[in-house]
Amino acid sequence: MSEKFLPLAAMEKLLKQGGAERVSDKAKMALKNAIEEIANGIAVKSIKLAVHAGRKTIKSEDIKLAVKE
């Protein structure tokens, strides 16, 4: 994923909130890629759920159901 959806600074902040004292650039990038991959999967499932329900609008319920699957 070459697009910048999530900033690396946010990844560092998440890791430091989790207890890390120092965070490498590779660790920030690995977390960013993992989160974006998971988020993309949730988005795709949410879209399918909304379409199945006959809607074009994605609702919070679609997201919640997609996460449970």
C-alpha cells in the first residue's frame, strides 16, 4: 500500500501508549501496513453487508457486523 492513509506518527504514538520506549521506522511501517490491511478487509465486508441489505450507505452496524465475522 503506497497511499498514505495512516500517518507513521500515529503508529509511533500507539506503540508508545502500549509501553514501548523506542520505536523503529520499520516497526511503525509494519504496524501501519497491518492496520491498513485489516481496515481494508473490514471495509470490503461492510460494503457487501450494506449492498446485501439494499443500501448504498455504509452504517455503523455494517462495520460492527464485519468486525464480528
